[in-house]
Amino acid sequence: FPADNLILTETFRRTGENKLVYGFRVDDPSVFTSKFYGEYPLSRIDESIYEYACHEGNYGMVGILAGARKLEQIAEDESGR
């Protein structure tokens, strides 16, 4: 997956000063019985975008959080708290 004859079309359509719509269309007769499409409305934000990536079942989350706590502890120790 995907097959060699997959046609994936993605679009971005501005619908307002601070809004756009992400769209996608999938055409792959080797895998799906019919074409399908979807849209996702997006609004502008003034913050960083969080990446919703898989963390391998979040098994690595324990290490990530432990590292963050260690950095916080080092910062506290250096600031003399």
C-alpha cells in the first residue's frame, strides 16, 4: 500500500482572511472500490503547531518526560531555588 496507480490530490483553498480548507482526493482502483475525498477546515492561530506524531505506542514517553524533568531540576539547581 499504496499501489503504483494511486492518484492522491491535495488542495489548499483559502476561505477567509484567517481560514483555509485542506482537501484530499484518493483514486486507487487497485485498493479501493471507489474514489473518495475529504476536507479539513483550518483556522489561523498565533501559536506553534503541535505535531501529532506517533511515539511508537508512547513507550518512549517515559524517557522523554524523565529527560524534561531532569532539565527542569538542573535549571532549578542553577537558579538557586
